[in-house]
Amino acid sequence: MRMRPAPNDVVERIEAALRRHAEREAKRISVSMKEGTVTLSGRVDSRAQRLAAVGAAWSAPGVGAVVDDLELS
């Protein structure tokens, strides 16, 4: 008989996997800022990742513009 993991254990494992994935993706994106303009460059694997990166840039304080130079791989 196979034991089922506790729900908290499952949640923790999923959250850890998501953090690892986000860290791996973040290393592929370069961020620079000059005079309130943030430029994102590098590669992302999906449109959703591109939108997440651009959204994160826009949400940072002091950002007046975002240049999206990300490439979809």
C-alpha cells in the first residue's frame, strides 16, 4: 500500500519547484535601468514568462518606461 503525502508536504514541494523554476528563468533575463527606463533582454520560454517579466518591471517603484527586448525561444 502506498502512503499519500500530507497536503502541506505537497504544497511545499510545489512551491519549491516554482521557486527553482523562477530562479532559473530570472538568470536568463538581463535588467538595466537608465533615467527611469528599464530594459529587459535575454530569452524566455513563453509569452506568459515575457508578460510576467514585463509586469514585474512595471511594478517596480520609479519605473517610467519598460523596453521589452526579450526573445521568445
